[in-house]
Amino acid sequence: MPELPEVETIRRQLEPDLLGQRIERLEVLDERWTRPVDPGEVERAVDGKRIERLDRRGKYFLVGLEDDFVLVMHLRMTGNLLLVDAGTPDAAYLRARFVLEDGRQLWFVDARRFGEGAVLDAAEVEQRFRGRLGVEPLSDVFTAGELGRITAGRSAPLKSFLLNQAGIAGVGNIYADEALFRARLHPLSPAGSMRAEHHAALRDAVVASLCAGIDGGGASIDDYRDARGGRGTMQDEFLVHAREGQPCVRCGEPIRRIVVAGRSTYYCPRCQVRLRRRRRTGL
DNA sequence: CTTTTTCCCTGGACGC
DNA sequence: TGCGTCCAGGGAAAAA
């Protein structure tokens, strides 16, 4: 599933090819892709615009167009962004096609149709993300202290907290498991139960997990492919995710699978300590 | 306010 | 072979 490392991998691959190019036209092939906005409206907003920037915010892919417009896309579960040569036969599940100045096409392919695309102006992007997307984990704003602030008083399990994009933006099911394992924290521990040493450990673990994902070019478990249709290698380097029953890489204990926040959650029952809910210590 | 649950969507796995 | 059922999960919305 595309999470921050997967989206970042695609962004880095596309940047040299797309920057400065004009989008001749956009063809929305599945009207649900722009829901609730009319596809024609999005097509008209994109047609003929030059690409000035390629950015990422959490798991959102942002294409900065001229005149301060931003094409915002989200791959959700099964979305893929593919850069293909002219004349390539249409793939199954092709939802949107960008015909580029140089003849190549950028495809949004998405079997389950959760993915979406929209065109907003810069102010609307801010508006849309406000309160919904938290700190960028790979920015220098993401410190142990910041993590302490955003988890203070929270009773939700650490796994739920990591999946909540309003806290840290870009961590999904895979990298949440990996980060908790690295930090030796139990997925069911209340987020607010962490002490300073845990804040530091989890901050470092989130960063390390995401960087490992980017270094591996993302994790191709099911549908994820990079912008050239290639596979990442991160799925071969998982420490706990999807390793139910296999020995913990640290202690040999069989990895356990539970469901937290409706998501499969993998952890080592011996390495990852469960913290008790912390009562407010008298100041 | 915070937290949990439901919903969207469809390919693939599994059982009969 | 084919049909029915269940699962996967990001994020928004509804419910608790």
C-alpha cells in the first residue's frame, strides 16, 4: 500500500522527467476519480498547464502547476502512477491519463478506485490539509519533544496514533509496525503513556523505518509499483510486518498478529514492551 | 474534544 | 469450473 516512502519514491522518479513539461491534456476515464467534482472541470483546469514543482505532503502527491494551481492526487490502496511511452496500450483499470508535451503519458491506474485527483489553488490546499495532516516525519520539525506534545494525554493505542494522519503524516500500516518494533514499543500501549526516552526512541524509529522504505524504493506487497512499473525491495526487509509466526530478528520469538484499529498489526511479544496508562504525575 | 466504527471498492484467496 | 463469502486497507464521515 502506498505510504510515504512509496509516494516519495514515485515523486523522486518523476521529478526529472516532468519538471518544466506542459500537460497537453488530461483525460479522466473514471468519473469517480474526481468525485465529487465534475471530471470536465478538472480536465479544463489542467489542460495546457506547465508543471513547475513536484511535492509530497504525507501520502499526497502534489503537482505544482503554473498560475498557483496544484494537482493533488492520492493513491490510497491500489493506485499507481506510471510514466509510459507514447503508443503504450492502455492498462486495465486506467482511471486518468495525462498526455505530456514530449508525447509520453502519465497514467493513474487504480483497481479498487479509492484513489482520487483534484485541482486546487494554493490556498485551498492549505485549507484542505489543515487539521487533517500533522507533522512531516522527515522534516526537522519532527523531534522527540514534538512527538511528546502530540501524544500527551492520548489514550489511543500507539498503532492507532501512528495511523492517524493528523498526528504524523505519511505513516501507514506497514511503517507503523516497523517503527514500533524498532522502538521496542507495544502497538497497544496508550500513546500518552510514553516517557521522554520513548519519545526519542519512537521518533528515531519512525524516521529510520521511513528512510529504509525510501532506500528500498518502497514495498511491493500487492499492487504497488514505482513510476516505471518496477518493484521496490522493502517487502524483503520487513522486520515484523507480515511476518506472523516467523522468528523475531532480535530474539527469535514468533511474531504475533493482532488487529488494532481494524488493521493487521504485527509485533514481537517479547521485545515490544507494553506500557501502562500513565497517571498524571503531580507537578 | 477524543476514539471507534462504518463505509467506500474490487481482486484474490478460500470453501464447497 | 463456478459461485458465494470474506479479507485487505487510507481516509472521511458517522457514531459512540
